[in-house]
Amino acid sequence: MNSPESAGEAAVKAPTREPLLAVTGLAKHFPVTKGLLKRQVGAVKAVDGVSFEVFKGETLGLVGESGCGKTTTGRLITRLVEPTGGSVVFEGHDITHMSQSRIRPLRRDMQMIFQDPYSSLNPRHTVGAIVGAPFRIQGIKTEHGIKKAVQELLALVGLNPEHYNRYPHEFSGGQRQRIGIARTLALKPKLIVADEPVSALDVSIQAQVVNLLEDLQNELDLTYVVIAHDLSVVRHISDRVAVMYLGKIMELADRRDLYETPRHPYTTALLSAVPIPDTRGRGSRTRVRLQGDVPSPLNPPAACRFSTRCWKADEICRTVEPPLVELAPRHQVACHFPENTPAVQPG
Ligand SMILES: Nc1ncnc2c1ncn2[C@@H]1O[C@H](COP(=O)(O)OP(=O)(O)OP(=O)(O)O)[C@@H](O)[C@H]1O
Ligand code: SF4
Ligand SMILES: [Mg+2]
């Protein structure tokens, strides 16, 4: 059960408006081929039936171990890869199979920030050329010229506008990620998918970049999907969090519900790995250590995909796939024997 306080918070935050992005049953299966004839012998089910919505102005955190399909989900949302199944609706437009020429104008509205601030910036181009490129590519007229527009963007992300003519190698990792963010903001996107935006940075500067993203969101009315390995990175920035495992969503809930009352065993295990700053919290949570490796998405376990590593797994978990259902208001879980939940009938 929710505490009255958290139920109240959920009621206040409950969005009544149309989602900016709605993803339904989204799937991406990469074919695996063999021999000269490239006969298909299997498929990597990188994303395998994922559904969620993102509302204007909110941040959805997308979390899970390496290889669970986070980046592929981000690339599907922004239509950088073609879905195998399901649908992507952006601002009411079904963009699932929209041709590249029709999708071009929408590209401005959906931007992706990448993990690596080193390889994503061309070392031979000045910061001015990099941040100004989107204006040139999209043929956008700026009121006082591209240079002025770029300098405004540099100032917005906390860089010195006078450093317009410098090259990427003259900046630190954190500053380069700021350059990447400035480039992303050039076209005033509505949705930004930030794929592990701070994981390549020193821990000491990760918080600064997360804070910058938060400030920019408030100032520019941005909507984010923030991808991370680790639940601690998205804790402060997310309104809601989705936990992925082997191409599927295991749990999706308001931030506070997910961290305080995790219901999926996998989320519990991920949270156990997160250092808990509050010593009272440390005492109250049992540590669960995840055993073994993530199975291959080429041949995922039948029924519940977490069953090979779950300490609660029973026969039904290996035979009947648990559907993602709302076990509490705005709290979806895919598990036959959820945690922190009065006993429910399996299946
Ligand atoms: N172009 C591709 N062709 C074949 N398989 C792919 C391709 N892109 C991704 N995959 C596979 O799909 C699965 C999901 O990959 P993805 O990059 O989406 O995971 P991720 O959650 O972002 O992982 P990480 O945390 O390591 O970035 C992995 O098994 C990966 O090897
Ligand atoms: S359905 Fe079963 S195996 Fe899967 S997470 Fe729940 S208890 Fe564990
Ligand atoms: Mg990734």
C-alpha cells in the first residue's frame, strides 16, 4: 500500500494531458545470419514488447544492466533504427514506419545525447562549427547570425562563449559533454533521449552535468528519457523510472514508489547494489546479490526472463510469462511473486 503522503504526491503529479511520446509493444529483433547466403539462423531480441508513455515536462529514467536494450529503445524512440514491431506515437503522430524524408522535420523535436563526449565530437572542428552545425544542416535562420546563436548556447550550458574557436581536445570530459548538450539544444528539441550522459565522466563531475540537465529542463520546458545502468544516477532527475531486463520492462513506477517500495525482485536486487546514504535505510534493507550473468538475448529464458537469476523463481515463473500489471496506482510490475505486495494469485 502507498503511504497517504506518497498517494497524495502521485495524485498531484498524475498527468491529465496527452503524452508527448507513447510507445506500445515496441520490438527490435536484430537478425543473426550465417554463411555466404546470409541465411537467418536466429534473432537478438534486443527490445521485445515494451510499452510506456512520456508526458511533457517529465523525466523518465530507463535503467538496467548492460545489453538489456536501453540504447536500442532510445534509438527506436528517436527513429534512428526501424522497429520490428509495435508503435511509436510522438505528439499524436504515428512515426513507427514514417519514411526518412517525412520524419526529417520531426528530427528537430527528438534529439539524442550520447554517452561518450570524446568520440561524439569531431576533433577537427571548432566548438563553434560543432554547435552551429544543426543550424546549417537544417537551414535554420538565426536572428543575429549563427555565431551569436552558438555563443548564447555555450553560455546556457555554462561554457565561456569566447571559447567559440577552440577545439574539443582543449576541453575536459565534463565540458565536452556540455558542448554535446549545447549542440543538442540548438534546434530546441521537445524530447531529449540522454543515453548514459554521465557514465563516461569522473564521479566528481557527474552531478554537475545532471544538475545542468535539470536546470535546462526547467528553463526550456524539456522532456527527457534518461538512460543509465545504475539506479543511483537517475534517482534525483527522474519523475518515473522503468527497469528493463533482457528487452522487457520489469517494473515502471513513480520515482518515490520505486525506490521506497520496489516490487520486482530484479529492482530489489539493483537497489541492493546501490549505496544507501542514510544509515537507517541501510539497516532496514536486506542486501540481495545478483548471481550469475545476464542470459543471452539470442535465447532468453522462457516465461519470466529473470527466472534464471531470481531467488523466488517457481515452476509457474518458467512456464507462464508474468504480464506487466498495475499492482498499485501508477506502479506496474511483471512478476508472479512481487515484493512488498500482499500475496497475489500467481499469473
Ligand atoms: N546493430 C545491432 N546488431 C545486432 N545486435 C545488436 C545491435 N545493436 C544492439 N544489439 C544487441 O542488442 C542487445 C541490446 O543492446 P543495447 O545496446 O540496446 O543494450 P544496452 O542496454 O544499451 O547496453 P549497455 O548498457 O551496454 O549500453 C545486446 O545484446 C546487443 O548486443
Ligand atoms: S515471476 Fe518469478 S522468477 Fe520472475 S521475477 Fe517474479 S518471482 Fe522471480
Ligand atoms: Mg547502451
